[in-house]
Amino acid sequence: MRRVLLRVDFNVPLKKGLVADDFRIKETVPTIKQLLRSGKQVFLITHLDIDGKTPHLDAIKIALEKILGLKVGFLRGRVLLPQKSASMSAKVVLFDNIRLNAGEKQNDRAFARRLAAWGDEYINEAFSASHREHASIVGLPKFLQSSLGPLFKNEIKNLSRFFKPKHPFLLILGGKKFETKEPLVKKFLKSADAIFIGGALGNTFLHQRGVSVGKSKVESIKIPDKILWSEKIMLPEDWIEKNGIIYDAGPKTVRALAELAKKAKFVLWNGTLGLCEKGFDFGTRELAKELGKSKAFKVVGGGDTVAAIRQMKLEKNFDFLSTGGGAMLEFLAKGTLPGIEVLKKK
């Protein structure tokens, strides 16, 4: 039986020791089932990072068995050289958290070779992790016949449409960390008709434009003037606050965005408008509802954003939900990722 090493991204939130959002797992299931139908044994490789910690994947195994409806073998602990075990006989085998191995983040060649010994071919289905130059992303393909999976290719297909967007094109950015968003803003200042900056990032923009944001946290960075004062940059007009801290976009802001979305032909959204995990989900919810009325081609990405939209059961309002957060931002800014480049070189 041919063994496939399938790099997936099951870096999902846990709550009380159980998977709280299984979107990324479910998105990969069609690929797993297709490989099983073709008579292959599937070895799954993923990482899981919970607040900077590296837990074992027992919760992922439980969720996976429930979704697939079959017994999943589990190779707990660090990756050793292949050896006979009960887990090895399963049709689907899950490696434990790949980051338990020091060689993963270091992209250690010896570790990648040891991992390669478990399979006959490698498929990368982890678009959302492919901006990282880790062993299971860029080291492993050097030792095996390698390719991108259908989910990965679908990400490329849908996100690439924004390299030549139809107009009007509206870009919506929330969340935080300007440094992760700056390359994207710089690139799309040329092609977007409007760029809305909200969330914690919006507070920083408002502060640097001289608008009072009370006790809200702002980043101690310098936003380039050509971005900060660009006519294309749109900031919140009103907000929901508590104890002098801005937590969410207000109704006036959502109405302004809804008007732009109605006229738009392309809409790209990454990052929530408020602190949804603390219950401040008005802006994100209302915007997602309004986007359902727009005839534009609509794509949304970012782990927190997609999780919030799925919790609100508003997925149908979008043409494509990306599994990527940081990877989505980097691919849109650069047009490629390390996980793509390594296969091009092969």
C-alpha cells in the first residue's frame, strides 16, 4: 500500500480539551477520503499551538475519528524511524504535534529525512501554514515525490483573482499588528478603490491621525504618511466602547461599509472588526449580514474572522472562506509562499 504524507493544518482552537472550531479539519476531509478511495494509507502531519504551548494531539484524534467515521492511528510523542505498531495498520495515521520535534521549526535536514522515511510521497494541503519555512513544509518535499493538494490549489485559485480585481474593489482589514498588514496595504493601495482599517489596528490609525481613542491600546509604530493619510484609507466613524476602551465598530461605520459593499464587485476581508471572543461581535456580525446583500465576489480569511462567521452561521454570505490567516496575507502581498516555492524548484 502506497503511503502518503499529507501535511495539513489542524491548528484549531480547543475548549475544555475538545476542538472548538473544526473548520480546517473538515476542509481537508475530501482530500483524505479521495486518497483512501485510491487505496493509499494516509499519514497526517500537523502542528498545534495553544497560547505558545505545544500540546499533544489527543483532542485532534478524537475530532478526526468523529468526522471521518473511522479509527485513526495515533503516533504519540516525537517522530522516530518507522517501526511496526498497532497504529501503523490504520488507514489514517496521525503523527503527534510536529512541533514536539526541535527539528521542525529549525527546518533540520536530518529531521526532514527521518520524516520522509514514513512515506512514499508528500502532499501539501496546509496552505495556512505554508508561509513558514519549517521542515514539514519546505524540508520534507526535497526527499519525496511532492505536490500541492486540491484544497491548497483552490486557495491559490480564489485568492489569485485579487491580483487583477474587478472594480470597485473593497479591502477590509481588522485585527492587530500593522507589520503583518503593511505589505498588503502597500500593494493594494494601487488597485483597491477603498481600504477600511478597523479592529485594534484601526485604533492605532485613529490615534496617529490625532483622534482620541481613550484608554485603547495602540501600537508604538510609525505608519508611513502615504498610507496614514491616503484618500483610499477609511477608518471607523463611530465605535462601541466600555470604560474608555474601544472594543468594536459602531452602526454608522457598518452602514458606510455596507454602502461601499453594495457597489463593489470584489470584496476581500481579513480580521474581525471587534473583540469577538469577549462578546463584542456587533460590527463583525452586521458587516457579514450586509455582505450577504452584495453581488460582489467576496472572500474572507483569518482564523478568528472565519470562526466568528461560522459561529454566526453566515458562511453562505461569502463565495470563499480561506483557511489562511498570516499565509493569506503573505500570499496576497507576494504572490507566493515558501511552501509553493520549494515545489517550483523541484
